[in-house]
Amino acid sequence: MNRLKVFAAALLLSASTLAQATPDLSEVTLVLGDQARNLRSLVEASGVLKDAPYHYRWANFQGAAPLFEAQRAGAVDTSYAGDLPVLMAASGGVPLKIIATNVGDAGANGLIVPADSPVRSVKELAGKEVVISSARGSISQHLLYEALGEAKVPRDSVSVRFVLPTDASAAFNAGQIGAWATFDPYLGIAEQHGARLLRDGTGLTTALSFVTATRQSLDDPGKRAAIADFVQRLAKARAWALTHKAAYNQVYAQLTRLPPADAERITARISHGIRAVTPEDIAKVQKVSDLFSELKILPNRVDVAAITDRSLFPE
């Protein structure tokens, strides 16, 4: 009898321990940081979060710089941005961890001029000003520097100015910007209105972007479990979008208020899939980190492996 009591007590203790180890996700709310409604359109089109066991809401930003300021303040739990903005944020003290890789399209980042510009090549940018979106340490700055290097144009021969993409878009359309390094959807919109592409990121940049989460959120068992679930669903959503292009484009166009024909150019090159972070990803981005540390653009050197948590989305 005593043995039965002991066995029963052990079962109760085991059940109690299991209950404590499994967070109640119905009590969790995630704030999902987004840029230009990229992820929100994907999630809503695919419906992958309809049965999520946690609550969530979106926080939309026009570029990576304001998004990471929100992450620094703890106003968002997750973010999504290109490799250099992630490095810039981490170097500046934003407490983040890389948790998944988005394999982007190098054509989604471009260096453009107005249709009537006399500038026909990157080499002709010497002595001119180039506007970069969105801020110092952006993927567009990386593209510009790599393009100048390819064309053997000294970086210091080009004047740069940083302007957030919505403001830059209005100025570019008004003829106030002679050359602009930017990214989709702003790049695609400008091209639809006649902008001429000098160079995109093909062969120059990694075209990798990342889903990140704040360390504070990952230290919370409930949020950590919800974030792990979210990133898996996000990967499924991206896979869905690649095989349901028309349906995805329709939702993206509605959310961004773009004509479907204009949106199609953007959604066609928005991503090749979300997956686990690989050692190869880390090595590629470490090279970017080292380069921009040498250029004194990153305030502090970043060890990419140290800011990566591969346990939430294992290979």
C-alpha cells in the first residue's frame, strides 16, 4: 500500500513538473516587428497563424533603423531585416539573437537613377551624391560600397546622404535625388515609375536577411516557446507563397495599397524561403561584419556566432 502511495505521489509530482515546464501559450502575446508589411502580408495570405495558440499583433516600420530602435526599447519581440542592419543593431547594443535565415533575392536591393539621368554606369557616380535608405549601416550602403569597389570608384569620391525610404521615395519622384540606393518595395515602385537600374546586389551582397528576437523575450519561457512556433510557421508561410504566387501577390497588394501589377515585380523577388541558420550563413555574415568594422561603420565588432541562437529553429 505504501508503495502505491509513493508511486501515486511520484506520478503527481511528474505531472506537476511537466505542467510547469510547458508554458500556457494562451497567456502569451507577441509583438511582431515588420518592415513595409512584408511579413504580415505573407502570414495573412497563407493563414499560418490562424490557429496559433498565442496572441500576437503587428508593429510595422518603414525601415530597419526604426524597427531596431523599437527592439532596443523592448517594444517588439521579433524583427526581420537584412544582414547589415542586424549587425548594426547588435553592434550598437540592441539585445537581439538571430533565430532564422531568409534567403533573399539580390535583385530586391538596387542602385537607381531617374529615367532621364545622364548617369549610365556606377563609374559615373564619382563626384556625385547618392542617397542611401534607410540609415547608416543599411543593406543599401553595403550594395553601394560593393558596387563602387567593383567599378573601381573610390568610396570617398561619392557623397552619401541617409534618408528614410518613404521620404526618399517622394524626393526621388519629385526629381530631387540623382541616385538612390534602396530596396523593395521602394525599389520596385520606383522601377515601375521609370527609374533606371545601375546595379543590383547580384554577386555583390549576401542577400540574406534574418528573423531576430530580443534576448528578454527569449528568456521568458512562454514567449520563447511562442517565438519558436512563430518562426516555424513563418517558414511554412514562405514555402506557401512560393507555390501560390497569385494569392500572395493579391494580399500583398491590398496591404501595401499597390496595384497588383506593381506588386507582382516585388513579390516575385521577395524571398526564396526561410530556413534554419547555417554555419555557412554565419561565415558569410561574419565577413560583412569584419568589413564594416574595418570601415568604422559598425561601432563595435560583432561575433555573429555569439548573437545566433540556432535552437529555436534547428536544421
